Amino acid sequence: MSEEFLLLNPGPVPLSDRVRRAMDEPMVSHRSAAFEATYERAQDGLEYVFTRSTLDERATGEGTALVLNGTATMGMEMAVANLADGDSEVVALVNGKFGRRFERIADRHARVTPVEVEWGESFDLDAVADAITDGTAVVTMVHNETSTGLLNPVAEVGALARERDALFVVDGVTSIGGDEFRIDDWGVDVAITDAQKALAAPPGVSAVFVTERAAARADGESAPFYEDMEWHLRKAKQHQTPFTSAVPLFRALAEAVEEIEAEGMPARIDRHRRQARAFRAGFDALGLEPFPNAAGPTERSNTVTATALPEGVRGDDAAAFFDAVRERNVSLSGGQAHLGGEIFRVSNMGGLTPEQVLRGVRTVGEALNDAGVAADVEAGVAAAEGALD
């Protein structure tokens, strides 16, 4: 009998039994007191996650957490569309797929000035400083670029945005709930995350944190009807959304964020960092090269580990490796866009156990051997185990 299915994709991630059971409760109206209580639980838990994502649980932000009936792409568009219009300039930083998505969203609502480098490379902060002017309304950036496994320099860019009085909108989709995220310290005005990532809830809903500074500048009249930030902020005071809510998903999210608060953000951050080190150590011992080789004001992600495929299972030959992984009842992700066939990515977001991390390393080593690339599986597992201690 094969081992239980192991999901190592960078979203969706495995769910706890408690989160899964929350979706089985009897249906209620989205305008009922029962649902309002669920929304309030989710909102309270999210405000904890957004504002206490530090190693000492120090409060780092004041504002309102909103739950959205859509994935984080909805939150990205809500932020841009409510804070900029056709006469506004948005400076969009791009070094991966999701930075590109932010640019594409902004291009539909405003004039865009991109600051772009190769996927996986660090931004030139001098170039960013030159791009942000007194006329810039919004700066967009991805904190943890899921497509490349890089942590981008949010603090440095936030300081540059604040010097020009531009609003700073940050995609924290694969960092918030799993790593440090300092709203005030980094000058973030709107932060966005997704249920299906480090929050370890089902896909379909997301959350944004709106500071008072951003709320004061929001203009819902220029935004899509469904994404009117002012309307969402008003309804959130009643613990409701403007439109019909995905009741089971809100229940699951409420459970998930309460689990995070029970674990405590310092412990959760430490666990994610330890597991990321284990994946990196294991893959290094298997003879694999990291992607990217972080340089400049960037670091490797603590929730998504991106690794270059070796010669022999790269490009058109990558299928043999991924097939061997699937045969072991494990799912991991390949590269996106032009990185397809060049890298693979694993996640340690959510509630992954040490045993599951070790199984992931073992699976990668065995799959490499099956695909014709020699790898010392036991050395990989031992290195990962050492990093978990």
C-alpha cells in the first residue's frame, strides 16, 4: 500500500482535521448572527496574524482586516483599483510571475512604470528610487515571490515609497502567516494574503489589511463594483461582506487563523524557517543547486524552496522526474512560464510535520535516481534531519 498523499505544492497546502471539519457544519445565511460571529472570529485571527508576525509578537500595525470572497488576485486588484485611477502612476516592481501579475492588474487601472529585473534576481534599489517620484500614487511589490522562492526587500522599498508619500501595496501571499511581516516598520499601507497559503485554509477566500492611511485615500467609485474597498470596510464593521459570502470557507478560515494564534507567531515563524533550512540542506546534499542564488538585498524564502533541476532531467527530460515523484504519491510544483522544466518548488507552508519534510527530501532523491541522475538519498535525508534539530 502506498503512503498517504503528501501535498508539497506552494498552495493549496494540507489542511488540519479541525479546518476540514469546519466546512461540514450545517449551512446558515450569510446575513445571520451565526455568520457574523464566524466573520468576527476570522477577522480577529487575521488581525493577529497581520500585526503580530514577528519573533516577539510585538504589534506592528493598526488598521482593518477584510475577508474577501475571492483569491488574493482579487485583493491585489482591490488595492490598486481603489488607490489609483487612470490619471495616477503606479510603480510596479517585477522579478517573478506575481510581480508581473501586479503590473498587469495596475495597467488596467492606471499608468504603470515598471521596475523589472530577471526572474530570481534582486532589485537595484537605486533604480527603484529613481522610478518613484512625487507624482507616484502607489508602489506595488511582492514580498515572497512564489515563482522563484525569493524574499524581496520590502523594508527598503517601503522607505523609498514613504519618502515620496506614495502608498505601498505588498503581496504577502506566501509569507504572511509563515514568516515575519512588519506593517508599520516596513511602511506597508495595504497587505494582501491568501487563505490557501501560509494560513493553511482552503482556496477561494483571501484577506487584505488596510491601514487608516490607505483607507483615507481609497476611492471606491473608481473601482470595480465587487471590489469597492470603502464598501467592504463599512460592512466589516458589521462583520459581513457586501455580497453573498462563501460560508464554509469563512468557517474554515476562522479555524485556521485560530490555530495560528494558538501556536503563536514566534513559534510558527521559527518552525517555518527551520523546515526551510532542512529542505535546503537536504537538496544540497543530494547535489542540487538552489534557484536562485540570492544576491543583493534579497534572501531565500522560508516558505517556498525553489531548486534547479540538474542536467539529465531538465527541459523536455523533466517529465521523468515529475512522474517518479507522482508515483510516490507526492505532489510538488515545477517552474512557471519560462522556468518550466528548469526548476522545481516545494512548500513548507501551514502545518507540515518534520516527518513530511524528510519524506519530501527522500522522494526527490529517489525520483532523481529513477530518472537517471545519481543522488545519495540517505545523505540528503540525514542533512535535512540535522537541520531540523
